[in-house]
Amino acid sequence: MSLYTGGERRRSGRIDAKRPVLITSLDAESLRPVTAFTFTLSQFGCAVRCLTSVAPGTRVLLECEGKKMPGKVTFVLKSSALEGYEIGIAFDSDGSEFWGETF
């Protein structure tokens, strides 16, 4: 039996932040590096907006301000309000040092 009764189930807090990032696929050599901007950061990943779709499940390397962090694309949404896509990326490990933030 689950004790979950609704509400937040995330592992860490979120920070609204726009940071430029470069997404490189670790799976598909045919995918060129994708330039994107974060709109939400967390200890365990981020959400980005970009003009190129990256398939869910794709292993990626995220680069920001000279730092690199491996992760996996968890969701892709075609943005109806903005041109492009919203992509969720989950990190393989704690991203606090990568972002330079405390969550």
C-alpha cells in the first residue's frame, strides 16, 4: 500500500533559470549537437527549450559553462506556445556541482 496522497513527488526542488546549454547525443552519431536554453534546473536534471527534437530515452551529454554532465532524455513535448520543443533531461548523478546551486 502506498502512503502517497498527492502533491509533490520530486526528489529535489526546482529553480527557474535560463542558461545556454549544448546537448550532444551519446547514442546516435547522426544527431548534431543541439543548442538549447534551460528553463528549469534541479539537482537531478533540467528542462530545456530548443528547436530540435531529441527522442525520449536518448543518452546525452549536457554542456554548460565548460562543465559536462551525462544524462538521459525523459520527455519531449512539442511546444504550442513557443516554436520548438521542451525536453526533460535526467542526470546520471547529483548535478548540484554541475549547476553550482544548492537545491
